[in-house]
Amino acid sequence: MADVVTFGEAMVRLSPPSSRRLEQADTLEVTIGGAELNVAVGLVRLGRSAQWVSTLPRNPLGRMTLDRARGQGVGTDWVCWDDDGRMGLYFVEYGASPRPSSVLYDRAGSSFGRGNGPEYDWKTILAGARVFHTSGITPALGERPGADVRNAMEAARSLGVTVSYDLNYRARLWTAEDARAAQEPLMEFVDVLITTEEDTRLVFGIEGRDYRAVARELADRFGLKVVTITLRTDHSVLRNGWTAIAFENGTVHDDRAYEIELVDRIGGGDAYAAGFILGLLDGDVAKGVRYGNAFSALKQTSWGDFPWATADEVEALIANGGSRIVR
């Protein structure tokens, strides 16, 4: 059994090259992405084992998605097939200051969102796992995915599996009010919450004098063992600052800030989650912050949702990161 089980939808991603607008495009670059699959890929690239649970349509796009997951070494034993459904799509336009990058979803009615697969046997799926991870994107997709999240969390709690949850609020999927109503009841099953200051304010209405206070209030309100908050500073569309902190039993773990020349920021939070979960597996939250922070910074310098950095590159960046050519 894998160390970590993740659950969520993957999509086919289509992007015009060279920062073109969709209206200009005559070709589209194709890749696969999805928050929970991205996390599973990241964990495998860092040397840990992960299973990804989802439902795919039984067509070429579904098979391509499964092949990409397997190609990264992610376990797909519990991926279900839908004979009559469709694959969710999303389109990314890459910006340049002052025009921001933007995302257009075409995922309504997907096999995963409609819940067209069979019921997941969560106690069997999670047997032997150490961490179960999902995100707020999953319950935003429909009634069945929301019910599946709760069932998985209840099974994880009964088996003593740590539950990691990335709040991951998406305003184009649901309102903040709907997100709060659906997710506040889930927090009783969550051990580790991954979030941002902005998502916390929008979904839970929690604000503080700084991000440390926000993390403490989240932990106190929902009885969370660990809260970790990622912090992005937008200097321009193509240059960001990035860091993170974690709150654990009254202690704040922080790390250096990275200045990133962005190639693709999509999936940066998922790379952080993967590195942070690695720290959880090692019983070291401070290590999780360092690894998640460095892994995310590296991920954002390469194209696509998946993080292509290696564990050696992460460790080198943590130790003495620089921009000289590696020869």
C-alpha cells in the first residue's frame, strides 16, 4: 500500500503557446493536471509512494490521463471507469504584465463531477495508508464528490490515517458562502489544513493581524493539529515572491522567501502540499515547510501542472540555492 492516497479530478489542460490569447490560437499545447493528482506526482518524485483515486471516462482522453499518472509512477489501482462520460477540460492563457494569466473551465458534466463511477470502498482503499489528501476543489464539483470526500475522511479517521486537506478555494466553481457551508462540517475530520490567508478570509471569514494569528485561529476554531499557510507576493505576472509557515501545537515554523522567475505558477500550491506531506511522513513539520517551500519554488520554474524537480534539486536549493549553471 502507498504511503499517501489522494482523491480528486484530473483534467486535460489546453494552452496557446507564446502567451497568445485563445482567440489567436491555431495550436494548443496539451498536458494533464489536477490538484490531487499533482500532489501524488510530487510525492513520487520526492521518493514516496502515492495512489491517486478518481473516475475517468473510458475514452482516449481518460486513457491519456491514466497513462500520464502511471508514467510518473503514481498508483492507479482504484481509478474507476465511466463508459458514457466525458473528460473535464481547462484552458490557460498565459499573461504578461499588466495582463494576468487566466483560466477557462470546461468541466461541467464530467465523469468525476457527476459521480458516474461505482462507490469507492474507502476502508479497503485506505488500509495501510498513512495520509489521505484531498482539497476543496473536490466537493465544489457536485453532490456525489462532496459525499465521497466525507466518506473518505470518516474512513480515514476510523483507520487512524492522517487527513490532509487543501482549502483551495475556486471562485469560478462556487461561491464563498457555498464553500463555507460544505466545508465547515468537514473540518472535524481534518488533521492538517493547507491554505492561504485569502482563502481563509473568503471561506471561513477569519482575519488576523498577520498570517501567524490566522493560523492559530484556524487551529483553535477547528481543533486542527497543524495549519500551514502559503504566502505569495505578486511583483509582476512573471515574478513572484514565495514562502510558507506552519502552526503546530503553539509553535510557528517558518522558512526563507524565494524570488521566482515564473514559467508556470499553476500547480505551485500542489507542489508545496507534496513537500509538506513528505515532512508529515517523517514526523517533522519544520522539514515539511522547507521541502514544500523549495519544491514549490522549483515547480513554478517549469511548464505544466506536474512538478518536474527532483529530491536532489530540492535539497540543493535548501542547502545553498543559487542561479549559476550546474556543470
